[in-house]
Amino acid sequence: MSSEIPLWEVFIRPRNGLAHRHCGSLHAADETMAIQAARDVYTRRGEGTSVWVVPSAAITASDPENKDENFEPAESKIYRHPTFYEVPDEVGHM
Amino acid sequence: MYSQGLIGTDSRSEETPEFLEAFQKRIDADEKIEPNDPMPEGYRKTLVRQIGQHAHSEIVGMLPEGNWITRAPSLRRKAALLAKVQDEGGHGLYLYSAAETLGVSRKQMTEELLSGKAKFSSIFSYPTLSWADIGAIGWLVDGAAIMNQIPLCRCSYGPYARAMIRVCKEESFHQRQGFEIMTVLAQGSDEQKEMAQDALNRFWWPALMMFGPHDSESSNGDQSMAWKIKRFTNDELRQKFVDATVPQAEYLGLTLPDPDLKYNEETGSYDFGAIDWDEFWRTVKGGGVMTRERLAARNKAWDEGEWVRDAALAHAAKRKARKEAAQHAAE
């Protein structure tokens, strides 16, 4: 039995002007085969014009356990949004 | 077909009541659960089992149809069937990836399929005897699968729901190409119509069985509903499928092989006859007509592909070593 074939994360750019977006993962022995498999698995219906593959092991993720301390502070700072401020009607659009 | 994946699942959890309550609150608020979020072990196990069996079903589902690729009656039909079978392979891969986010390895899932430990949908244990079977499969089997999978697009587990969205988008073509095959045969010569009717006769009941056991026999249904892994019960989905399919069969001028089938004015649904549950359980437990052949075909493909997998890994290791040596020399 072979050893486990490495896992890759696949990112696809739907068309020029848009960013590459994560669409899934797959197993492949190396980057060439990963690109070929990504094309077959994730772009059978014109979903993209460009593919990135990244070894899953190379991704560092934030810990969901720390979700609150990481992201809650942003929610309590409503003054970071333009709607927090009042613009007089006379001034119109700003 | 995928509610069959729940049969025999142990969804008991041993977490504290507070933990389970907090988790249930997230589910009730329609929050999606993502891979590294805290989750009850029963939730994880149920999903691993259901997604795994769903993936195995897609992969094994390539076999009955692959049987007809070389004998498709026209280039148009052959191209469509090839594309459909390729899609099924793709669907298996999306689903294996979704299951892997729950901490089970691809290797482990593959081994469980090949050893016969993991199950696949009962429908793929039936043989495809004529070209009309390809029409009946697309129309009924993919139709039933879509009925099952559309609610799964709203499943509480994010990766599974996302995989289902892709699968549903792609599967609509599968059902239509099957119905087109049936339409052409049903409007063709007497022999062709007979072939279509024969395929319908053989696939109708197995298609109804795809929705899994009766709600009263489905021991883990309630927990899966509470966790929003399932959104409708087996019997609800089966009824929806019957109601959607009866008018389609009428359009084709074919007869559904059920003398008890009739419209119920009160419920606005079609009542249908009793399902042969003995056949269902026999098939689910590995005693289907083609179960052994399907497993043998998967094992053969796996064994004969071993040298390819080994060679690809050896090649990757060699290139990596060369690259590192070149970098080392340059430093």
C-alpha cells in the first residue's frame, strides 16, 4: 500500500478582474499533477481562467478557539464605519 | 440515497450537557459549523459516515454507467455519458475532501470501501442490462439523488453543504439527459418503448429505496434532524420524489410498476404500494445482485493503479531531492 498522497488546496480565478478564490482540495503527488487534477476536478464547466494550488500543510490558520479575542474587538468599534457619523441633510451626499 | 449512510450510526455523545446545549444553540441559530469548530463526537462521526458513504456511492456509481460508454448509440449520447461519469468521479472527490476536514484520512476511507466495511448506495448493486437503463438511471436515480441533495445544500456542516451546492448544479444535466433518452425510446419503435418500460419496471422500486428505511425504522433520524444534518425525513423525501415523477412517467406514456399507485385528493399526493424491505435490507447489507462485482471492480482498479501512485510519489521525491541539492550547491 502506498503512503498517503499529499493534500493541496485549490484556488480558482473565475475571470480576469476577480481574485483567486478557494474552491476545495485534492490529493496529488506533486505540483504539476495537482494543477492537472485541479483543472479536471474544479473547472469542468468554465469555472476559471487560472488555478493556484498550495500544499495544505503550508497554510497556517487562526485557532477557532480564539475567535472571540481575535475578531470580537472589531465588532465593538462601530465608529470605524461611515454610518456612525452624522452628515447634515443640507450637505447632501458625502 | 445518502440517508442510507446513517444506518447503524452511533450518534451518542459523551460531552457535558452544557457543551451539547451550546452546540445546539449554534445549530438552532442556523450557524454553519466549520472544520475546526468544537463539535460533539456524535456529530462528527455521523457526518464522517454519511459523507464517506455518499462519496463511495459517487465512485461506485461510475461503474454501472461506465458499462455502457463504449456501446452508447450515438456520439452525442457517448459524449454526454462520458461527461456524466466524469462528473460522478468529481463528486466523489469533493465529498472525500469534505469528509477529510473532519479528521478522517482518504486512505482510511478508501480502505473501508475496498474491504467492504463501508457501504455504498443500494441502487448501484443493480445491473444495467440495456441502453434504456442509462435513461432510467439518469431520470430516476439522479432525480432521487437531487431530491435528497438539495436539502443537503443547507446542511449545518459548511464543507458538506458547499460540496452539495456544486454537486446539485452539475447533476441537473444528468437527470435531463436521462429523461431525454427515455423520451426518445418511449416515442420510438415498439421494441424501443418496451425497452424503456422494462428499464422503468426494474429501476422504479430500487429508486424509491434510495431514500432509506421508513422513518419508523430510521433510528438516528431524529438526532440528524436536530443537528440539521438532514432537513427532511426519508419518507418526506420519498413522497416528494413520487409526486414529482408520476406526471413525468405519464408524459412518457410509460406505466409505473405499482398497481396501488393513485392520486389522493385529500393529501394532494400520490399514495403508493409497499416497498419490499427485505430486498432493501438484503441489498444494503451487501447481498445485492452486483454488490460483489462492484467491489471487485474497485479493488482491481486500486490494485492495478498501485504502481502508478508509487511511481508518482517516487518521481516527486526525486525532483524534490534534486531541487534541494541544487539549492544547497548554490548557497
